[in-house]
Amino acid sequence: MKRIGIFGGTFNPVHHGHLLVAQAVLEAFDLDQMLLVPCQVSPFKLGQEQSDAVEAHHRLEMVRLSLAGDERMQVCDIELKRPGVSYTIDTVRYLREQEPEARFFLVVGMDTLLDLHRFREAEALVELCDVITVQRPGCHECPAPAALHFSEGVTNRLIKNIIRGRWCDISSTEIRQRVAEGRSIRYWVPLAVEEYIQKNRLYL
């Protein structure tokens, strides 16, 4: 059975922290493929990051450039093709329709795990895919079961799939700020992404 990871986000822009998380999960869960899925509009960031997000085609291209040469990692544009808010349940259902024999793994951070019960059709979502939570370095505590707001069986599955990842102390917000201030982002993002930002004068 093909094992496919789903790693969503604004990716505004994609950076080495995102890529290290994707790589850590791919190896830890022996995945055949990892899909990075740029969102159109995050339901949890309405009116926030959306206000300074660059156009979707730029974010998509930066992810594509960052994954060049690695056949296991691919960018998926399904959420950018759908108008309006991007809901994870819609994406998972679409991908399962495309590959009904595959097993899907949704990759999230600890903050997202604690909010997972607020996702649209959360109960259906956790039945359609495995959820993998990546902890930041230095964070070794698992959340209390009651904090997840799911049944005991679902909660046990969610806690079982918490792994220590290689989150970098890098944020897309800080990268955008550095570009706006004329400071270097070398080593924060892949070289091809840095060159793309410069060529297209993004975040200025």
C-alpha cells in the first residue's frame, strides 16, 4: 500500500524549517511520497497572514523550486485551484478519490493538534487519514488527553503519532520582514527560493 504524507500551509515563503519537517516525517513513517499543499485561505488565519500573502502562483512556484530533484517530495496545487477557504477535509477526500488504495498521513505541528477538534468535520478527518504531530525541539511533553477533545480511541492514536522533529527557529513572517528591511535571507530558504524572491521583488 502506497503511503503518502500531506503537509499543508501557507508557505509564504517556504523555508528550510518546512523542508526539515517534511523530511523527518517521510523517514520516520517510511512514506513513499510527501505532498506539500499550499493553501488558498487558511480558516485559522482569516484577516491575518492572508493580508500580506503574495499571489498563489508565487507561493506555489517557490515550493516547487524548493523540492526540485527530490522525487519523494512533490507540491500539490489542489487547494489553490479551489476558491475560498481551504478545508483539510476537502483536500483529504479529493486525494483519497485520486488514489483510493493509498494510506494518507496528515502532518501537523503541536499547536495544530490542539486545535484539530475545531477543524471542519474533525471526526471524519481523523478517520480518513492518520495524523502525525511533529514536536519542536525542547518540547518533550505530550498533551493531556482531555486537551484533544476526541474519543479515547482517537486520542490514543493521535498521541501515539507524536514525534520529535527538526523544527528550525525560522518563521515565514521573519523572512518577509528581513526582505522588507533589505536584510539577507541566505541560508533561511533554499537558494532557488531566495533568487525567485529577488527576481520577482516579493515582500518589498
